[in-house]
Amino acid sequence: MQDRPQHLTLRRPDDWHLHLRYGPMLGAVLGWSARTFGRAIIMPNLTPPVTDSAAATAYKSRIMAAMPEGSRFQPLMTCYLTDRTDPDDLEAGFRNGTFVAAKLYPAGATTNSSHGVSRIEAIDAPLHRMQAIGMPLLIHGEVVDPAIDIFDRERAFIDRELIPLRRRFPDLKVVMEHITTEDAADYLWADTTGRLAATITPQHLLINRNHILVGGIRPHMYCLPVAKRERHRRALCRAATSGDARFFLGTDSAPHALHTKENACGCAGIFNAPSAMAAYATAFDEAGALDRLEAFASLNGPAFYGFSPNEDTIELERGAPELPDTVAVGDGAEAVVVFKGPGSLTWREVGSAAC
Ligand code: NCD
Ligand code: ZN
Ligand code: ZN
């Protein structure tokens, strides 16, 4: 198989969906994203959440203060929408570069979403403003209706919430974050507006729900939206590896301390920053689509957000990555488990020494 590539040079990728947390966890995880990615959309679901431009500026300073020496990694801040979001603050923050986008969490849908939006009508004023100024809306797309099965919550969100929302705000730029279903992929494929995109995580390209539940319950494979059937994983792989501009990289790297995952009520979230590019490359290789990895990882995201792609590059090579099992947090009393996929990863980053 002489034409199987052994080596890849990509424009430096960006991460369009990342949780960095704060405090000791921020210090533990930031370097892993900063060594690989040029920029990242920083999720605002802290406790308390980042709900205005002053809080975003303060959070960005904390990230910059924790940045490894010499890093050029750029955090792109987002506003957590609530029933009380002030459209003037949102607009001012977008215009002066404090915010790149705003995030819609249905109240109670995921980690730290209790301050989220109760009914989408409650954020009509900010959405009108965002539509007018071209500010993207990023969505955790799951309904919270207890009557809806957890495996159906993404599809139900599209039907019940997203379709009506986009009918009311046809010019709004929307990113469906971390899609997990064939239904979401099909909804994107059918869209012709150019104003709809989706991020796809490495775990949703590699695992299905069996990897969470067969042979024992595996809390480190659990995130939200939860991984679905194999049919859905395949649809996500087709979308990500298509090269289509609507699909781009967002790791949803979401660290939680080990004891909060290995728990009777374990937190949702997978920490994949150390392995993300190895995992994406493994999935693209399995699909015979390594030539489309750069579009997904480094070009489609900036194009949607209106940025230039990064000018520098990263190198990947075929081979098993060397990854720690865990990353220590703070003085080492806590640790966070690193996602390594369900089987072996077959690509690694070159020259990105462990942090
Ligand atoms: C994320 C987190 O831990 O903040 N968890 C997750 O399972 N994905 C929240 C989110 O992105 O929904
Ligand atoms: Zn989410
Ligand atoms: Zn997330």
C-alpha cells in the first residue's frame, strides 16, 4: 500500500468548541489545547456562567494569565444567553471583539446549564440583535422535556425548537454544536442558506452507545449529547470527512475531575484535548479521507466565522500517540482522565511534547 500516507502537514487547526474551566483545572488543561490549536471558541458555562461582556473580559484575562510561555493560542469568547441577556451589551461586546458568538443552552440540558434559556421566546430581543449584526448563535441542541428519551433529544430539538427558530430568524448564523445524529447531519445537508453549520467531536466519530454501556458502564465515554447508535456515528463520519464547508472541528473537550466522573451520578463531559487531532486523523484515515482533514480542521471553521485560516502548520504521522492516562490538576490531588478512543489511535502529532 505505497500510497497510504505516513505523514501529514496541515494548516494549524482551530477548536470551535472548547471548555477550559477556571482555577487549577484551567491551569491543567490549557496547555494541551494551546500546543495544537491556533484559536478556540471558549464555552461560557462556568459557575457562575459568563453572561455579559465584563465577565467575558475577566475570564479571558484569567486564560491569558494561565497561558504557557510563548504560546500564540487565542481564546475566542462567547456569551451565555439567559432570559436576562442585554442586547446592547451583547452588541457592544461583539463589535469591540470581546465576543465572537453567543451560546444557547436550554435550561438543564447539560453541565452547568441551570441558568440557561427557559423558552427560546425569552431571548427574542438578543436574537434579533444577533441576526442584525451577523453574530453567530451556537446551540446545545437537545430538548429537556422529561418525556423525551435521552437518545431522541437532539432530533426532537431540531423539530420542535430549531426549525421554528430559524423560520423566525432566517438570517441568523447558527452553529449546531457537537451533533450526534444522522437526523442532524441530514438537516444540515438539506440546508441551502449558507448560514447553518455544525461542529463534530472526535468521540462522536469514534464511539457509539455500545462503547458506553457494553461490558460495564464506562463513565469516561459519557458526554452530552450522549453517543448514539452506530448508524449515527457513520452519518457523522460521512459528514465530517466530506470536506463540505458546513462541518468543522469542535472537540467539546470538557474536563471533569476523575472522582466526579467515576461516581454514582457521573458528570457529562470527555477530556480529549491531548488526543483530539490523533483521534480525528484516525477517524479520517478509517474513512479513506485524510486528504479532507485540513478542510474540516483548519479551513471550514474560519470561513464560517469570517476569519482567515492560520498561516502556520502542524505535522501528524502514522503511529500510536504517546498519551498520559490522566493529567494532574493543581497539586495532583485531583486528576482528569484523557480520552484515547475505543480502540487504538493510529496517528500522532509530531513535535508536540507532552505538557
Ligand atoms: C460539557 C461540559 O462538561 O461543560 N459536557 C458535555 O458532556 N459535553 C457541556 C456541553 O458541551 O454540553
Ligand atoms: Zn453542549
Ligand atoms: Zn461543550
